[in-house]
Amino acid sequence: MNRPEARDAFGAQMLVRMADARAELDADDGVRVIVLAGAGGHFCAKLGLAEPKWALFPLGGSTVRLRRQIPYTLAMDLLLTGRHVAAEEALRIGLIGRVVPDG
């Protein structure tokens, strides 16, 4: 996403491009992680969220899996507010398995 003038708005064309990229990356056994980043300090600012600094767009059943991985109230808090979760909190609530040093 490199459209800072549009605050990296997430539209139909971007959805198609991301689906194509995901299909390509899914086919590559060497890919273990995909990181999405926006430009100009925004990330999908036009998804109904109030100017988030970053956000996740839940795809591929991730909302169902998230509710199974962490307590329901925490999952709903994260999904509905889009609030930032620091690594230490993510570890504490069971969202991740470990925290590694930066770098």
C-alpha cells in the first residue's frame, strides 16, 4: 500500500491485488510471514476506523481462529477497536508464543 494521498484507502482494486499476491505467496514454501505496511503513517484509514496508525484486516477465517486462541472478550476488543497490542501484552494474553529482541 503506497497511496499516502488517499491515506492508503482499501478499495476493490487493492483487494484484488492483495488476493493475487496472497495466492502467489501461499504457493511459495519459503514464505513464512507476510508483513503489510502502509505509506505516510496510515494503514487502511478508510475501513471505518478513525485514523488508525496501523490495523489488521481479518481475512481467511482469522476472526474465528482468534476467538479460539484468546479469550472472547479480548478478541472482540482487538477486532472492534483495532488497538495496538505491545509484544509483552500479546505474550501475556496468549496471542503469540514468545518475544524476541529487536534486530
